Amino acid sequence: MKKKQEIISFKADATLKEALTGVHNRSEFIRDAILSALENTCPLCHGTGILSPSQKEHMTKFLASHSLEQCQECQETVFRCRK
């Protein structure tokens, strides 16, 4: 049995509305974009980009034994454990 779907609406400015005009299935596109954003959210700050003072303290302790480095394969910034 299919789960009942709910309608969720949001406001969009003119620029976003225009950008979505040519999208064939806007609902599916928006659902996929939201799910992708949620799956790729920072587990520490939960996507805010800001750490609380306690989180900052934990991160400082973590970085005492780890470093941020650029991956040679994908060029992304990654944590490396200092051995």
C-alpha cells in the first residue's frame, strides 16, 4: 500500500520561479534536490555552516590528531588522521 503523500508549498522569488519554468517535472526535480541536499548536509553543523561553542571545542580537540588536507585524487578537502 502506498503511503499518503502530503503537499508542501514554499515561496519562491522571481529568479527561482523563472529558473524552474523550463523544468519538465518540477515536483520531482524539487524533491530530488531537497533529498540530495539533506543527504549531503554536514553531520556536525547540520548545514548551518556555523559551529556552536561546544562543537568548536570538540572540533579543536579532533584537529589535534587530524588535519584537513586536499585529496590528491578528487581535489576535495578531507580529514586525515595523523599517525
